[in-house]
Amino acid sequence: MRSPLINVMVKAVTKAARGLKRDFGEVENLQVSKKGPADFVSQADLKAEKILIEELKKARPEIGFLMEESAGKDEKLTDAPTWVGDPLDGTANFLHGLPHFAVSLALVERKEPIAAVIYDPIKDELFIAERGQGAFLNDHRLRVSGRRRLEQALLATGIPFKGKKDHGLFLKELEAAMSETAGVRRWGSAALDLAYVAAGRYDGYWERSLDPWDWAAGVLLVREAGGFVTQIDGRAFDVEGPSVAAANADLHLGMRKLLSKREKSA
């Protein structure tokens, strides 16, 4: 049984996703404004965020917001309960007609995610998690993968693009992962990358320099599916950054060591 909190979140996320799904079929006609180097925001993105905020305010008016499109440049989380969300995680995919994107929403309290919903409207996959209650995909319980050796592991990551830092460091990390694992994937949605780790589709995931709305929901999914999440250097995960490393218990340390060696040599 879903809790009232999860029901509120699912209703808001799925309503926001309806418009995205409609607009995805008309990508060429979307109005697009440039937001930064190689980083675009569409009218569909803004509409989805507006719907999210409206629905959540109606249900829980006492909770604040930290959303990608409306967040101020220097806006930070406090200890108060806060909705942290990305109305369109995978914007570049969306704008290029690639059917891999999601609406991501987490409730964060004392800077820790306590409830999460990630919805992929194209595949109709709904990932949910609540602290202490497990993680689920379309109401089927999730568990991280059981692979124990890096040479068998399929990892996911995000690649820094124009305007982002650490290109050289990433190339060193990628070289290390390529040489020791079964492969690396970059699909362009951090929320879905983490959801796929929770579902056992990926064995591990790492990335740097993201924002709270990129990974808050996915981190809770991995934890509730039995996985481990820290920063790449092993410190406790911080929803405000600067990095994330997520995997099952058997692979987590080995993956981190592999990546941390390259960070020290960069």
C-alpha cells in the first residue's frame, strides 16, 4: 500500500508528465530558449514544473520548494522539509527526440531524501521509494544487482559537456572503468541512472558536479533497494554535492577505489 505522501507525489509527477509526453511528439515545434552552454530549457520543461508546484502546494502548502527551473543560482537547502525536483531530467534527450527522460521528485528533510518518485512517461515506468519502506518499480519490489566482480559489472555515468569542468579527470575515470569492467553507459538522465542501479539494470553509477534535484530521488531509491551511496572519495553522500558513487555492497568499494586513484593522479 502506498502512503498518503507517496500518493501525493505520484499524482503530481504523473500529471506533469502528461504534458511532456504530448510535447515529445512535437519536438520540432517546441519553443526553446538558451539557458547556458549546451544546456537548454524548453517550454515543456517550464510547464511541467508549474504543474508540479501547483499540485504539491494544493496537497502540502506548508512544504517549501527547490526546483531546477525556478531555483535561484545560490539557493541552498535548509533542514526544513523541501520538495526537490526536476520536471524534465534528460532535457537534451527530449529536445533531440531521444525517448529517455523522466520527472524526478524527492521530499528532503534535514538534507536527507525521505521520499522519492521518478517517472519515465515513455516507458510508463514509475519508481517510488520511502525511507524504511523499500523501493518499487510499478509496485514490484526492487533490489540492486547481485554481481560481485567489477569485470562483470556494467556501470553508468554522466559525461561533462561544454561549460562543465573536470573533462580531464572524467577521461581518466572513464579509462579506468573501461579497463576493469564489462562496460560503461551514458544515457543522459542522472535520475534514471540511479533508478536503474536500484533496479539492478546497472551495477554501479558515478558522477560529479550535479545539483540536488538531479540525484536526491535516485539516491533514496538505491538505498531502499539495498545499495550503497557515498561520494566518490568515500565520504558520506551530500545532496548538495560534489559527487556520487552508487552500487551494491560488493562492488561499491572497488568502484570507488578505481575512480579515486584517477582523481589523485589528475
